[in-house]
Amino acid sequence: MKVIIYTNESGGVSVVTPTGDLPLEVVAQKDTPDNADYEIIDDSELPSDRFFRNAWVKEGKKVKEDLKKSKEIAHNQRRQKRAEEFTPYDEVIMKQIPGNDMKNAETERQKIRDKYEKIQQDIESAKSPEELKSIMASMV
């Protein structure tokens, strides 16, 4: 099936999937922004893995995952996972809950910091989106 791709205002790739009721050029003119540099490609040419979908960039008739944008997505997910792991210890420290060992909570928080510092370094040194996906899978 043919689709229309173009770079959207946020620098990502928008994909328009025509219904087949109108010719592709008519759909492209109607459904892409004025002066958009669009291409008509076969949908099989789109990346099949959508893990880093928000990191897609259009290069001519190709859609690729931008490594820098993929790293930003990975870092955001890393921060979110780290925050989730911090939550129970943050509550102990913040609320000073009686019967809970604050020193133990801080020790556990440091372990989390160390873990995610290593992941941060791995993300920064990754050479491909595939390598990033592997790093992200290790956080689960």
C-alpha cells in the first residue's frame, strides 16, 4: 500500500495512509501542510519497529530513526523508571515515617542512582537505535 510521508512541524515524520477513494496526489495536496516536502512511498519501506517512532526523520524517500532523538527518548524513559524506583524511599525520607529506617532508605536510593548512572552512560555511548533498545530492555 502506498503512503505519504512528510516532515511535520516538530521535526518528526507524519504518515498519511490514503483510503483509496482519491488519487494519491490529491490526498497529498489535501492532507499535507502547504509547501510540505512530501514523498509517496510503499508502506513496507517504513521502519517495522515503532519503538522509537518519535525519533523518525525523513531523508528523501527514506524514513530512518535519528540516533540523537532516540537517545532523548531513552533518557526520558530512564528518568521515569528511576523516579518510579525512588518513590517508596522518597516517601520514607519525606514523611519521616516512624518505624522505617531512613539510613536504609538512603542506601537504597544510592543503589538506584548508581544503577541509573550506568544506564545513562550506556545510552550516551550507544551507536545505534538497536543498541538503545537492548539497553532499555535491561531496565524492565
